Amino acid sequence: MRIRRILPDEYDIFKQTRLTALKTDPQAFGSTFEHSLERTEESWIDQAESCVSGRERATFFAGEDDIVVGMASIYQTEPDSTSGELIQMWVSPQYRGKAVSSAIIQVLLDWAETEGYEQIIAEVRSSNKRALRFYEKMGFLINRREDESVFMYIILS
């Protein structure tokens, strides 16, 4: 399993992976498959290209033989902040339980620490018990609970 940052001109892979994630696991995300279908190609290109370089946004793919089986992103919470938000975390169902999730998160956390981030936050649906257990296993702590969400964080050394 190879984990790497998104490359220029991979917006279509980004788009298809994101749409698959939204269709496969709609309960795990704040966005919807239907809403995402309404997006323009330009918006997909802009989002993907903003994650290729720099420290404000980064998206990483996990894959085998040029097939993406997982992705996750870190977006800086505010300009010049040392806090980032983990978003768009998804692994294809057939690869769950095979250490892909932990590998992609570890790569993202290592990248974030190298880029000067001190804290990464994640919002998890309170009904997603598997994700809550996973993030706790990865070292995330619960900050607070609100309605349908649990807000978690991890401090980077």
C-alpha cells in the first residue's frame, strides 16, 4: 500500500474518490453525494489543486497499482494557524481492517508535524462508533460532544 500526496492534474481521481466515499458512506460526512454532483468541474479542479503543495491544505491518497482505496485531507483552520482539521477521511470497505486507515492518518500527522502544525482536530458523527474507536486508538482525545457530532483532537509533539 502506497500513501502519497495528490499530484497536479489528479482532480478527476480526487472527484471520483470523493463521490465514491459519499455514496458508500453517506452517514460519515457533512456533505452529500447529491450536493457534490451539482459542483462544477472548476470547483473540483480548484479544490484538488489547492491540496497539491503548501501547508494550508493537503490531500493524501492510499492506493495499490494506481487504484485509490483511501484518502484523507488536512486543512488549516485559519491563516497562519498551527491547528488543522482532518477531513474527507475514507477507506474503501474492502480495505477496512487492513491498517490502511492508520497508515494514511499516520502519514498525514507526520506531514502536519513537519509543516509546523501543533494540533489536529476531527469531527466525527456520534453514531459512527467504529470511527470514534479508531481515532481514540490513533491518540485523538474527545474535546466535546454536540448533538450528532463528537469533536476530537490530537496534539503533535
